[in-house]
Amino acid sequence: QVQLVESGGGLVQAGGSLRLSCAASGRTSSRSAMAWFRQAPGKEREFVAAATGWPSSTTYYADSVKGRFTISRDNAKNTVALQMNGLSPEDTAVYYCAGRSSVFAATTPHEYDYWGQGTQVTVSS
């Protein structure tokens, strides 16, 4: 069993930055691929970014966040971060950390095995 806890959400003005963090505990593994998803009101959960498991270090991004968001992981601390720059109101959503029992990253929610409770990000115009 793996538990994920997100933190770092909040309210920010357009153009600002936030850094989300996800702490993993339990039966964690640095070989697990990790990802961030988000869900806005009335919309489906969508892929944001993913990082493959150790020893690979490949990252993937949704087109909508490419060049603005950066995913990183600290395997020694069992954490995954999402640095978000150049935020716009369209980025407003609940952001979820997710992990899967595979070294390979995926971009659809059903391919992930465990989830955090989510953290709210609100960007004002």
C-alpha cells in the first residue's frame, strides 16, 4: 500500500508561480512512475506531467503546460514536485499526484494505481 499526500496549492495571480509537492509513504519504490493530473469543475481528469521510474529520468508533459511546468522527483526523499510558472486562469483545478507499479510513465488516469487526495490551485485573472 502506498499513500500520497499533496501540498503547495493555493491562490495565485495570473503570471505567478506555485510549487506542488507530493510525499509518498508506505510500500514506495523509486522504480514507480509518478505523474500529476488535474481536474477542473465539470471536466474530466486530465494528464499534466509524468516522470518515469529509476533508473530512467524521462519526463512527459501535456501540450498545454509544456515550457511552463516542470516535474521532478527526489527518490531519496520519496517526493515528486511540480513547479508551475506562468500560471493562467485556465490552470485552475484540483491537482492530483499519482503513481503506478511500473517504471514506464502513462498519460491516462486508469493506468495509475494509487492517488493522493488532491490540492486546489486557483489562478485569478
